[in-house]
Amino acid sequence: MSTPVTSSPILSVTSASKRFAGVRALEDVSIELHAGSVHALVGENGAGKSTLIKLITGVYQLDSGTVQLRGENVAFDSPRSAQRAGIATIYQEVHLAPQLSVARNFFLGREPTRLGSLDLKRMNREAGDALKRYGIAADVKRPLGELGLGIQQMVAIARAVETDASVVIMDEPTSSLEPREVDLLLELVAQLKAKDVAIVYVSHKLDEVFRACDTITVLRDGKLVSTGPTSELTRRQLISRMLGRDAAELEKDGRTKLAGHKTNIEGEPLLRAEHLNRRLILEDVSVVVRPGEVVGLAGLLGSGRSETAKAIFGALPLDSGEIEVGGKALTHQTPASRIRERVAMLPEDRKAEGIIPDMSIRDNIGLAALPQLTKAGLVSRKKVDDIVKTFMDRLRIKASGPNQKVSELSGGNQQKVLLARLLCLNPRVLLLDEPTRGIDVGAKAEVQALVAELAEKGMAVVLISSELEEVVEGSDTVVVLRDGAQLGRLVGDDISEDKIMDLIADAASERIEAAK
Amino acid sequence: MTAPTTKPQKTVAVAADHGGREAARARARSLTSLISRNGAVAVLILVVVLGALIVPSFGKPDNLRNVALAASFIGIIAAGMTFVIICGGIDLSVGSTYALATIISAMYAPRGSFIAVLYALLAAGLVGLIQGLIIARWRLPAFIVTLAGLTGVRGLVYFITNEGNDHPKIDGRLAFEALGTGSLATIGTPVWIMLVVFGIGWWALNRTPFGQSVQAVGGNQGAAELMGLPVKRTQTIVYVVSGLCAGLSGVLTTALSGGGQEARIGDAYELSAIAAVVIGGTLLSGGVGSMVGTLAGVLLLFVIQNLIVQGANLNSYVQQVVSGGFLLVVVILQAVLSRRAGTSET
């Protein structure tokens, strides 16, 4: 799989260092990118991958070190100048203009014109053709925001690739893609490679890294751990280098921390959401959770998983359905009424719905805890500090201190801040939508352990994850969804990845046996 | 509680119905975008038709012509404002810039129409350019920068006019007077100019790379930067466009009235212009908006005022109160229409 590295590199970074507010983000890191080669950049959150990419693409400026493009020193002052020099970047969160059509997005910044007017015919035709080449079927005249996240991501990639870049950087390109789309993407990567493009591939998904990459560079805590051909590295070695833990120790810990909490699930259901209906979105979905139980919602993207959680939380209007918490029927379909009953939800998109990035950790956590801490309209600073400290310790939030801005934290730590905010409310029912998305292996295990721990303490947990393994190992009951309809319910030992996939695949024909 | 384990029949039904669902979704989508994009147009048509039926004098051609003429000055300003707001900004300085243009065009009228118009537009464009550069380069809040512009330029106007005491008159034989007083097919020149401005504005917004940048920057500035769009240049240009529009409107005012105005002319025009843009369905948060909507919004503002003047015998203060209330009703109606359309989409 590895290509012989004999040519001189297209792009090389030498001894790059960068600090933010005195905190080291990157120290003395060097990498070389070669034409027709896929270079994986792996490491936990906060390892410095994003910083490195942003230094290459002109979003940040180096404190020290050099970047060379084809042997010449370059210092891009903006992403625009990097793009002009042939460095295209696809960021983790889709960064396009959702209100504009697919074709307009595809050509944004390099629109073909005739007599000063956009050549819409040509744009629609060429965008359609290009997307078709990459196996994406989409109406190019529709606003991009109306399409699924996966397709948006593919459009972003196709857009970047079509700019005739000599270096293409992909930051977690598959984080919102389904397996079929991942295959497409990797095909696209192969096409680029054949065109002698140098590719940087950042991913948490080790399968993809081993499948697609020729060279793997591991970063940890802002430092370079190792660089070398993929063929000389085993999966186990890679994981241990990323985590900085002994391979043997890792073996002992097992794969996920969710498994095996199965303790006293008993008593009356704490959450009873039955026959939830919403035209075109949900069709007779029922979720019942007892104290101590974790109910997983499984299904593909767009199957109604998030919508079910939102409906339970009162954030999605319902046409019909009954929702009870602690035996009390809730008639107002509003989040406020759920919060009063101590139902908490961790939203899927933490950037858009959860975190206030420019506020400190202390304020982000304290905000949620305020109602309990307020006496006669006054808040004790000390009490807030105590609570914030407790949660920072308990969730092991890695930061320079409680006053650091949340936007400066890594994705995993941001997620923990959000969790802390929820836990401040002392919830009885916890709705977790993709709690481990986009966070690294180590933080993932911690978050998973935390979920299990919370359930053991008697909370009713609803868990959504696009990683089937996580749902299977972490849930006591799994509700399987497709196109907004409930396909079935698996309990206990019946839960397995195969059974869930069978349910989804042959929903119409196969008879599934579920326990009880 | 035992949940239903499987429901084969139901799933079959869902699968079979899939095509129908898609079609329903597509229908809902097109209706949605039609209403949300053209809510102001729909309300305008409704108000004009009802108004003409209830208040006979409102519907007379002469009256409608006058309403259109009166609306054209704020209309041209609002066209420029639409770009600024879609791009995620706001321009509070347009009323003062407008006043500056009326004075300069009147002052330089003795040196010929061309010079008068050119200098007025240059001055107005320069005001926009300076504000745009400050906002884009130094990333300062547009609200504050243009508030400073509002105050500073207004001060300049008082200074130039000797604290508002000078009212230069322009020579009635000058060509440039026809810009204000002329007419084509019985409709005043300013109305035609406004329509041309909106036509060009629509084209620039929807059919040029610049317009794409404006929408992308307003939708998500960070994303636009990462995509390599010329964010700063775009932000600067929209304020120049806004300044030029305010300047053009000022020139037309001088042309129509035949001379320099009181120094306080154009006071609070920025609010009318912003109101027109917002009524037209452009989001104050940026990214989404339409020129057609702004045109309808401006006309709505003036139609409502006129209807109240024509329809009820009230003193001018009561007129303002009623006018404000009516405007509120119209905005609520429009919001309800677009919101209903909006929720049926998700």
C-alpha cells in the first residue's frame, strides 16, 4: 500500500510551533507531504492536528518554524491565499452557504460568468456532472441546506477537489457520512491520489486510516510522536501511540467502557414516551426507560433518532403521542416543561445548540446551575466556583483553568463541559444525542464510562449513536428506527450489531424475534 | 410495558408511500419558499386592493403615482441597505449621507449638472468606503461605526450649510433638475430610477459572483473566510453601495425640489430604510434576503401612511399612532405567513 517516497515533498513543515494564550498547541512539529500519497494525521483531541492544519492553510500564523511549498518558503496570511497557491481544505463541520443552491455553492468564489452575469446554465450543468462523477445524486438547483449532512459534506469535498489543488487537506471528512458515503469518499481519495495530489487525511476512524493512507503521523499533546509508512504499524501500536498508554494495558481495558454495567434495572418506568407521531417525521415511535436503564436508538442517518429525542425533550411539535416523566403526564410540548421535570438533553450539534464558545468554562457551567444557586436574586461566587471545580474534576476537563474560553478547548473537552452543564441540573432523565461524536478515543472511553456510571446511579438514559458498536455495548434495550418508523425493539442478550442491521435491511420481510 | 416488537405491514406501507411523501415534501417546500420569499409582496397586493376598495380616493391613479414618487427616495436607500443587511451588517449613516448629497449637489449645481451629480455621489461613496474599510479591516461593529458616521456626517452637513442657514438654489434650466421633476409615461423619473436601481440590485445579488459573496459572508462569515472568499472586500463594497444609493437619493431630492434643503433633512431615514428591508423578509442576522421583498416593503410603508391620510380625518399625531399600529399588524401578518410556511418544512 505504501508508495516509495523518493521525490522531493510538495509541501513540508519544519519545526512548527504555536502557542495560544501561553498554552502550547504545537511544538517543534515537522511533516512532509508527497505527490500521489495519502498522509494520515492522527491523535487525540487537543493533540494539535487542527492547529497544524490551520497553520498550513493560513488561518493561524506560525510562532516559529517554516512552511515550504515546492521548496520555497511560504507564509499564507489567509485561507484565500493558501487556496490560490493550490491548497484546498475540507473542514470537519460543513462550511458552505446553506441558503444558496448546490451549484452556487459548488462554484462559490470561482463562478463562471458571461458578460458579468453568472452563467447559471453552465454552473448547473457542470456541478451536476461533477457530482455525478463522484456518485452523488442531488438536484443542484436546490438550496444546499435542504439536503442531508452527508451530501453537504460530499459537495464540500467535490468543491474543494475541483479547484485543481495540488494539496488537499481533509479534516475528519467522514464524521457525518454513512458507510456507503464513506466508500464513495475513499474512492474519491484514490482518484485524487492517481492525479498526483498530496492528501492529508485527518480521522478518528482507524479503519479508514489503514484502508486509505500510505503514511501515518501521530501527534500527542502538540508534539510529534512518530511518522512512518502504514505498512510498518499495527493497529494496536497506533492506538497505544495515540493514547500514550502501554499496548498491554489497553488490551486489558477492553474496547469500550460501556459494557457490563447491567445492574438493578427495576421499578416503574421513569420515562414513558409512547406513540409519538409527527407527519413525515415520526410514526408511532415508543420509548420507555426505567431507572438505571440505557435505551439506545439505532438507525441510519435520517431515521428519526434525533427527532425522537427532540420530541421527548419537547423541542419538536407532535401531532399525537403521550409523554410521561415519573408518572406525570406532560401535555406542554416545550423544553421548559421537561427541564422542570429534570429531563436533560445533550444536543447532536454542540456548536449550534449547546456551547457558548466565547464564554469561559466557569460561565458555561455556572449558567446552567444558576437557578439552584440563586438566593433572593443573588448568586454566591464561591458556590459557583465550587460546583464548577467539582465537575471539572469529576469529568476530567482538561483546561488551563475554569476561566479558559470554551472555544479554545478540544472537541472532547467541549463535550464534557456540555455534559457538566446538564449534570448541574441533577437530571432524572438524560437524552444523549451522539455524545462521543468527533471526540478522540481516550475521551470517548471516558464519556462512555460516565454514561454507564450515570445510569447505575438510577438515571434513565436514552443514547443515540451512529456507531453501532457503542449502542450495542452500551444499551440494555435498543429501539431500531428507519424513516421515522419503529422497526423493532431488542432487549438484553438479543442486542447485536447483526440483528440491528438485519432489522434495518429487511424491515419489511423478516420476522424478528425479540425477547420477552 | 411491552412495546410492539415488529410491525411488518406498517413498514411495507411506509415503504410504498415513500414516493408520495417525497412529492408532498417537495410541494410543501415550493409553497414554503414562495410564501416566505414573497410574503411582503402578497401583503402589499392585499393592502392595495383592500385599500382601493375601502378608500376610493386612495385608488386614483394620481394618488398612486404620488405614493410611488414619495416612496422612491427611501426606496433607493433601502436597495443599498439590503446589501448591507444581507451581508450581516447595518448602516445607520444613510440619512446623514443622503443629506450630505442633497447639499453638495445643490452647492455645485452652478458648475453644471455633471459636476454636481458626480461630486455628490463621490462624497456619498467616500462616506461608505471609509466606514466599510473600518468595519472590514478592523472588525469593528457596524452598528457603532455607522452610528459615528450618522453623527459625524450630520455635523458636516451643518458645518457646510453654516448651521443650516444656507439654502443654495439650483438653476431651473439645468439638465439635472429633470432627474427629479421629469416623467415618463406619466410616472415620475425618480420612480423609474428606483426601479432601475432595484433591477440592477437584483441582478447583482443573484447573478454575479459579488452577490454570492454577499450572501455567503452574511450567512456565515467564518465559513466564507475558510472557503477563501474575499470577505473584507465584500464587506467594504456593500457600504460603498449603500453610501452611493443614499447619495443618489439625495441628488434626486435636490433635483425634485430645485435647491438645497434644511440641514436636518433625511433625519431617521435609516430607520425607514431598515424597516423596509426587514418587512421585505430580509433577516437582520444576514445571509438571507431579497431585493423584490425590499421593494414591496418600501411600498408597503408608504401605502399605509397614505391610506391613513386619505381614509381618516385625523390630526397628524394621531395619524402617526395609527400608522405605527397598522405597520405592526402588517409585520405580524407577514411573520405569521412566513413562519407557518417555515415550520411545515421541518
